[in-house]
Amino acid sequence: MPIFGNSQKFPDDSAESFIEENLSAYCALWLSRQSEALGETRVTILENILKEWFAIHVVDVPKNLDAYIAEIARDAVAEFIVRHQEEFLPINGASGVVE
């Protein structure tokens, strides 16, 4: 999927690499937790989060999207977690705490 960035940085265009390299450890763990519970890939969940973010922030989308996609993805996931915290599994307990 091209929105996940630079083909030189991600030659295989790996959205999983994008997640690991650009999201916080907490956000990556949160995506993993939801992925396991929902039976969806982390990439699919991230794509849905980005679709929601772009719909809400349509006037905020920069013209040079490629230059800002990592920042947008970080902001989008963080906002989504806060906005939908009651709908998804929290990251807590002995196996899920990120310090």
C-alpha cells in the first residue's frame, strides 16, 4: 500500500515494518492486542484508523502526504485509542504493560 511510505525505506512496502518503525511501542502493542482479539491484522486496523482520521481531519491533510504520513499515523492511532477507549481492549496486566 503506497501510503505507508517511501519505497526506498520500505523496499517491500511492508506496512508491518512501517508500524514497527514509526509508531510508539505502546501503539504497536495496542494494535497487536486488538489484532489478536478481533482476528484482523494490525495493518487492517491501522488502515481503518487512518480512514477515520482522514474523514475527521479532511481539512488538515497536507498536500505532501508522503512527507507526513508517519506523523499522521502516530497522531491518528493515539487519537483513536483515546476516542474509542471504551470499545477496545486496554493494554494492562502482567503481559501487556508498556513502561
